[in-house]
Amino acid sequence: MSRFEIDIQCAVEVDSTLITAARRAVETTLRHQKVSELTSVTLLLADNARLQQLNRDFLGYDEPTDVLSFPSGESWHGTEAYLGDVAVSIPKAKSQAVQAGHDLRSELCVLTVHGVLHLLDYDHASIADARRMWSVQEEILRRLDVEYSGPDPY
């Protein structure tokens, strides 16, 4: 049994199997990165309007997006910490799953892993950082049995 505290909030109706997959994606990412089990994360599953509002209010972009991460700023290396919040747009995840040719569960896992990696200080602002983040993301997705080859990070 995991001692991670993962608070999943559903602002849209979501099948319980997707909630289970999202929780597993958070746990697998934290374990892969050797994060202390006394760590907590909040995951919000919402609609495009909510993601657009968050994107506008906190990042200055007045448009919906697929995933947002809000790191708490607490140090997480080896200690108990609240890592922060990840918000995923379920409608965006559905449309991206169709475009990518895989199911919603897979896309939700991709977005959740990506968001949690951002909480853990990964970024894709530079070519080197993007390649590093995508490599780690693909390793975690393999552990989740999600076949996904994201875009070339540059």
C-alpha cells in the first residue's frame, strides 16, 4: 500500500477506471523518481473552461490547455512535502487521444506523468531539458504499459 497522499478532485464526471489509472500514474512517477512516500500531490480532472481560467489567471494565457502544473515550492528531496497541483482537461485529453490513435486512459496517463514531472523540476524550455524530460516520461509510461511516442522535443 502506498503512503503517498494523492488527492484526486473531479470537476467533471470521470469513470472510476480513469481515476485509478491517474492515481497509478502519479504513484509510478513518484516511485520512479525515488520520492519519499510521505509526499502529497493534488490532481484536478476538469473541463476546458477550468483549465483556461487557471491558464489565464496564473500564466497569462487566455486559452484552454491539456495539463498545468503548479509546484508548491517545497523541497521534496528525501523529506515529507506537498509537491503541488496538477490540472488535466478531460475534454482535451479525449481529443488528443483520438488524434494520437490511443485510448483516453493512455492519454490521461501521459498528461498526468508529464504534469507530475513538472512538479519534480523537469522542464522542456531547452532542447537538452526537453530530451531529458521526454526520456524519463517514456520510461515511466512503459512501466504503466502505455505505448506513447510523444513529439520530438526539438
